[in-house]
Amino acid sequence: METWTPNRRNPVGGEVVTGDAYAPGQEPEIQIDTSVAHPARVWDYWLGGKDHYPADIEVGDQLEATIPEVVLWARADREFLGRVVRHVIGEGVRQFLDIGTGIPTRDNTHQVAQRLAPESRVVYVDNDPVVLAHARALLNSSSEGATDFIDANLHDPESILDGAARTLDFGKPVLVTLLGILEFSVTDEAYTIVNRVLEPFPSGSYLAIACPSNETNTAAMDEVARKWNDSGATPIIMRSAEGLKLFFEHLDLLEPGLVPLPQWRPDPGTLYADRGMDFYCAVGRKP
């Protein structure tokens, strides 16, 4: 077990809202169990970061031995996020709710959005202790926009919405992103949760998801899930393509529909655009 204290520093301009802010010198110590793999840290390992431990490396290597492309998932997911944010910026969206943020890295949602529209407002949501330790220090806003970080669980959508209301205008469209998180909601409650998160936002809002799927390589992907679950980490589930499409039941699915990560509207520089991948994504618009 390792103890972290959040590293707080003033943002470079902009408005950073912390609903559970602490007085200077009174930041809580965050307990991190380094003996069990954590999703954000394994992802960080695959991205070539530095915020992971031997347990994360062990599980990451085991999964890579089963499906060698898992390392590519993290990179393709980050590129997908950028393409989606740029698309909705072009459609006039200036608000973003990023649920399952992960450890901050390059081209985070606010960086992509505010590069094109500095007035963009972004709310990040995660409850991983490592993410919490980094988020307050790294998620900074442009002077025209705003960022917020909420320490909340996907399974508590009311807390997410209450926190988001401090920064987002629920009368204006928003992009909700759920990338690499819905596999950790292992029951059909996941559909209810997603619908609840989208409920207060108006027509013209968007939902983007990205999840591993056992649609194509069923046996291998089910083995990935088994190894992950056997590690003692937060359990996951593999959904089929039809299971993933259910998240868009009340939305208009954008072309090209549900596809492997690199195949959603690739740019000329998109990596791996010529290959399939057992990590699927889609974007829908609220009618």
C-alpha cells in the first residue's frame, strides 16, 4: 500500500472548480493498493507512461500475450477521442463530460477542445485514486473556458450530474464520453446509467463510447476478461456488437456506426486505420 498526497498548484489561467476542494495543507492522503492492477495504471503502462506498478505490468503483459494488439488499444482510443471532440466542436458543441478520465496524458479532452474553441467547458469524472492524485495538478483550463474534476463512480449518476451542473449549462448540448469504462459495469444496469446521464441534456448532445468486445475473436477476448478478473482487479465484461449498440437505442447513430477504434472517421494520420481491432467505438446524437 502506498500513500499519495495530491499535488496542488494554481492552474495556468482559467477556472478550475473543485467541489471537494481542501484548505492549503489539508489535502487528504490517498491510499493506493499497488498489489492489485488498476485499469488506469495498466492503460498508462500500455501508453508508455510512468504511473504504474509491478502488478499493473504483470497483468498488462499477460493480456498482451493473449491479444498482442492490446497495447494498440490505448493509442487508438486516444486518437478516437481527439477525432470525436474535433467533430462535435465543428457541430457547435462547447461542453464536455468525460467519464472515466484515466491518468492525464497528452491531448486530454480539454486540450483538444480548447485548442479549437478556447471557451469550451470540460468536466472530468473518475474515482481511481491515482487519477485523483494527478487530476487536480494537471487538468488546467484556458482563460476563456473552464475545467472541473469530480471524484465519482459511474454507478452513481446523480453525483456525476450534480457535480457537472457546477460547470456545465444543461440547457446547451454536451458531448458525453465513456471510453474504456463501460466494460467495468458488468450488468444491464449500465444501459440505465448511460440513459440517466444523458437525460438532462438537450437535443444535439452526443454520446461517444469505446469498449473491448468479443464480437470477432470471441474465445481470445473472453480469455482476456478471465485473466483480468482473476488478477483481482475491478471485474470486466465483454459485450457483443449488439450489446454495445444498445447504448445508442434512443440516439441517432452517426456513420459509420459501431466499428473498431481506428475505423471511425479516420484522419490521414490515424494509426492502424487499415486493420480490425477488438475494441469497438461509436458516436450517437440525441434527437
